[in-house]
Amino acid sequence: MNLLDVIKKRCSIRQYTSTPVEPEKLNYLLEAVRMAPSAVNFQPWYFIVIREPEGCTRIRECYEREWFATAPMYIIACADLNQSWKRASDNKDHADIDVAIATEHLCLAATEQGLGTCWVCNFNVPKCKAYFNLPENIEPIALIPVGYPARPSLCEEAPKKRKPLQEIVKWETF
């Protein structure tokens, strides 16, 4: 599968089987995260892997949706605000951008491996920080459930709504 095929195949999975993710597939995802680019190559991120029952119970309390509880494991994508690059001209912090790039590497690698993921950004951040002992400078950006999709063909069945190129691309100037 070429990269564009993987990108087109990826979609948000909201129903998982109970089949555990094999260690070699998990390591593959984490290597994809590790290889992601970041501003000035600062790599201001931590990815917390949650597989044990106690941790899974706690993360499910941070986002209490029935579908979310079907995932066999989770990854918390975090930004380290002390390590992130800030642009000099306006002090723009690139932590969110960097973590987003690495997280999408994870999601695309999961798709390639036959796994499903879903970005979850609407979660209880204070609970997440407390439950997983995150220091003040570590911000949880997204919760990513990871597992085998209950309906593997879902992404092919559901057409993606995307604007045509002429609506999103400008040439030479706005």
C-alpha cells in the first residue's frame, strides 16, 4: 500500500474487537512516532501507553463514551511545554503542531498495520493529568484508542467528506 492509499484508508474507528495489539505492531507504531519531524527537532512529546486494566479503567473515566471503552489499549499523546520550540518573532509555541504530526504518524502506521485509531481531544484534562501523574509542564493533547476495528471495511464503506482542491489551494498569493 502506498502512502496515499494509507491516508485514504485511515478513518476514525469507534468500535474495536477485544483482540490485543501484538507487541511488534505496537513497537512499529511507536517507531513511527519516534521518527516524526518536529520544530528544530526538539521532539517535545511523550506518548504514554496504557494497556493494563487499571490504567484502561482510569483513561475511560477521562472520556466516558461507550465506544471508547471497547478499545483494548490507549496512547496518551502529550506535549512537553518546557521542551517545545517557540518562534522568536511572535513566541508561537509549536508543541501542539509537533505532537499532532507525531500522532498522525502513529495513526497512519496503525492503519497500515490493520489497526484502528481515533483522535479524542474532548476529554477531561484535569482527571487525565491526575490519574497519570503528569507534571505541570506536560500537557495531554489527545487520547488515542488503538485496536482492531470491529468492522475492518468501515473506512472503505464511509466516503470521506473533503473539499475539492480548488477550495483549499491558492497559488502564489491568497
